[in-house]
Amino acid sequence: MALSDKDPYNAREGARIIVLAARAARLEGRGKSNKRVLQQAARIRELAQEREDAKAAARAAARKKRHGR
């Protein structure tokens, strides 16, 4: 279940994104590369969006079937 209608993250993914953002900021502050941390966050975003898109497609298909269109 998504946290809100505006984003695709569930509670666990939302918390993970926040932790990764803090880690990236800390690494950047130390002058180190944060590329790997940002890639992890991007992957979480991609998976969450794919899941929510699949759910939306399933709802649309069920609606079509129910209304005979």
C-alpha cells in the first residue's frame, strides 16, 4: 500500500529512501562518492513505480471487465 496518492512507496520503502538520502548527504559532506547510495535509492524508486503501475493496470482491466468495455 502506498503512503499517499502522490507517491508509489510503501512505508518500508519510504523509510529506506530517507535513510539512503541521509547517508548520501553524509558521504557528500565528507567529500566521498555517494553514487552507489543514490543508485540504491533509484532502484527502490523504480521497483515501487513498476509495482504501482502494475496495480493500476490490473484495476483498469478489472474495471473494463466489470463494465463490459
